[in-house]
Amino acid sequence: KFGGDLALNCCMCDAVCSQYLVAIPAVIDAGAEAKFCATLRQPSGTLVMTVTLKSREKSTTLFTHTSNEAFQTCVQFKAPLVQKEVQDFQVEVRGDTFYSKQVRKVMIRASDTFTLIQTDKPIYLPGQKVNFRVVAMDNKMRPANQIGMQIGQWLNETSNSRILQLSYSLDTEAREGPYQIIVSMGERNISHNFKVEKYVLPKYDVTLNISEEVLIGQEDVEAEVCTRHGQPVPGRVTVNVCRPINRYTVIFFLYCSFQADKTGCATFSFNMSIFTKMDEKLQDVLDIRAKVEEEGTGKLCYSFKMTHQCRVTISYVLGKVSFINVPKVWERGSNVEGKVSLKCFQLSLSYKALALYSTLVFSPEGWSTVTVQAPSSQLTFDVNQGNKLLYQEEALQDVSGKYRLEVKGTACASVQISVHYNIPTPTDVTTLSVKVQLEVNTTSESEKTTNMVILDIKMLSGFSPDPESLRSLKHGLLVSRVEQKEDHVLVYLEELSKDTPINHSLEIIQELPVDNLKPAMVKIYDYYQPSDQAETQYMFVS
């Protein structure tokens, strides 16, 4: 027994090693949310459990589940609205070699309520105000449902000057939800609906999206200002950018104004060369202040304005140069070989660094032709003023043999040939032979980070990138630039760390339905060595 009048019914069977149990209260309140729990143990094959509530008029299936494994679950259902009725609660378990059906009686009755009257104190003085409250409780000591209950009434009211003004004070513990005011004039009724709920006015918020650090050598700096007041706010955005000097004196160097779009955002950029003056009095920071005035309020006696400001750091680091695959110990007179890795934090700086490298290494004019002669093929590379900074690469088909390298022209060229081969096992000989045993000492020092990499995302047929998602991607971690070319989205990542994964997301929108939709390719490759790549496919699942 539970609570004196609530019993527990159990349906249980054991046949062919299958056991099940379904528990439900013996008495259920009409129209209330009820619950039963079902358990299946040691099923002999695939079994179907069906739970049904039956009355004289209709049969309602409450639960159906097919399983070949044990399970336990609880199911909620709404009891039928009846005054007082006994109905059949049926549990049926069926399989290829197992069948069982159990029926129990369940009482469904309307919930009894009682009324509680409470005063604010037990004793009053003559002339004092008596405050009291009336509460209707159900049989579980919960306040009865207030939906549809009349909470106020005015009878035979007469209006003054054709306007009837009345008021009603809601209790501080009034039920949240819809309310209705009804005015009756003879047989005519007029109603008006309103809501009661606890809510907080939306906050007027301005956000300024910009990187925490800008480089002294980058050309343009992009930023975005967004305004929301629960929803996007269209308006006029005014931006001030300055590089302050010491002793707390501020002079604004840049002033610009933009119109926010329908999303409440305005994207702007400014040329970094304005703030690259080398002066000890100038601080190495930029102060950015954005002011937003809501559209349509400037000419009123009031206007909605909001200001947001932030500070970003100016960095003088243009890039990093590191030496890799260089031996730790050098022998006197030996040739030292290694590699130089150049990593620039901005794509435009990479071009500048390579241009500077070309002035020191390459000839200012001329061309060269590099020919690699293999046993069965020949490769030719042309190096001229238009492509001398490009990395050219071709695969050799021959595994072993004699190779010949020839360079003709008036310009310098850097050539690297890597040949991977194996030494065949020596055959047995009967004549004089010499056996040589080689001992090779090698070292391998892998880089912890990559060069700049490009993530090439091909759009599915009929799909395009979401503009809001594309805008958010531009401010992602290590994202240097994002380009959209035809049906491709190119994401330039400054570098990737060996043991530090990064996550970015891009939402795409289906604009046209396409039958037999094919997967699209996502490719990532090294900016300087495109052959170093990886690729995968993705597919839209409806």
C-alpha cells in the first residue's frame, strides 16, 4: 500500500527463461499524469511487449517495445477523464516461442478536493481589517488546478463619460499563464486576453569582435560590431580607433561611420599603416570604441545609444624562422645540411618575406631550365621571374638507375632530389668476394607545428555556406583568412600543432533540392608544399 489508498499491481511470468514485470498504481487520478514501469529479463529471442488500457468504449495502447535484450523503462501517460470507473490494464508479451498475457483492474476516479480557509491572525480588535485566503487542495495536498477559475467579478457597473475603469490586484503568488477579461452586455460577450509570467527585460548589448592582437606589418584590420536588444537592432554604428600616447593623453586618428544590417551587425576594416609610426611616446596598443544609435530614435525627444570599447595589442613579430634537420654535432671540414622553416603570421607577410629572400638569393632577372634525366623518363622545370617563388614538385617513376641533373640559364634555382631505394640481398659466390657491413646512425626531429595550411571545403550540390556562420569562422582560432570561390570555401590556418586539436564549424544551407546527392570533398594541404595533403568526404543526411 502507498498512502493508504494506493496499491501496487504486478504482472509477472516465468516461462522458457523469460521474465517480465509491470508495476502500476491501483488507483489513478482522472486526467492526471500517471506512470507505470516495465522490466524484461532473460528474453528467449525477440519479444514484443504491449501494454493496453481498456474500457468498455475504447482500447488505448500505452506502450509497445520490441527487444531481444533485457530492458527496464518507465512510461508516463495521461489518465482518461472519467468520474469513477474500473478499467483493465493489460500486459501482453509475444515471441516465436513465448506468449503471456496478464490483466489487472485499475480504478480511475476524479480527484477529491477540499477547501482551506486561512486568516492572517486568530484574534482581531474592533475596526481592524481581516485578511484571509481560500485555497482549494487535492487529495495529495497540492493546490487545485486554477485553469478556468473565476478570480474576480463586478456586477451592474455603470460607466462615467462612456468609459468604465476598473482594476484588479494580482496576488504575488498568482499562477503564471493566460488570463481572460470578459465583459457581458446582455447576450453579447467581449473578451481580452493577457499573460502573467516572470520575465526580465532583454539587455541592450553591444559586442565588438576583433582579434586580441594585431601585427605591425599587416595591411588591413577587420572588425565587427553587433547590437542586440533581445533581437538584432538596426542602427548607425560609429567607430573611433586611436593609438594612445603616454601620460593618459588620447588622440583619435581614425573616425568612421557605418549602417548596421538586418542582423544588427556592421563589418568594418581600417588600414594598419595609419598606426605604424615608431615613436617612444606612443603605446603599443589600439583603443577601439564603437557607439550604436538605434535607427529611428535620433529625431525623437529620446534616443537609444550604447557604447562599447576594447583594447588590442600591437605585435612587432612578423614571423618566425627556425632551422630543422640540422645535425647537433659538426665535423670540421664537412658540409652541413639542413632546412630553414619560415612561418609568417599573415599571408601578405609571407609574400613579403619570400620577396626579400628572392632579392638575396635569386638573380634579379633571367630564367633557368632544370632537367632531370631518369632511366626511362625526363622531367623539365622552368624557373622564371613569374614563378621563381613557387614550389614545383614531380614524382619520378624509376625506382633505381642512373639519374642526370642539368641546369641551364642565367637565374639561380634550388633543387632537391629524394630517391628511396633498397639494396637487394647478395647472392652466393664461389670466387673471391668482399663483404661490407654498413652501420647507419640516423636522427629524426619532427616539427611540433606545421606551416600555413589551407582547408578546402567543397560545397554539396545545391548548398551554400550560411553567411552568419561564415562570418563567425573568420574570427576562429588560428584562422588567418577565409575566401569563397565559386562552390569552394578556403580557410587559411596559420599553423597546426602536433598534439593540440582545434575545432571549427561551418553551417551550410540547402538552396535547391538535388536528387541523388553525391558526397563532397574536404581537403587540407600545406600552403608551401601542396603535395603534403589529406582529404575526406562528407554527406548531407536528412
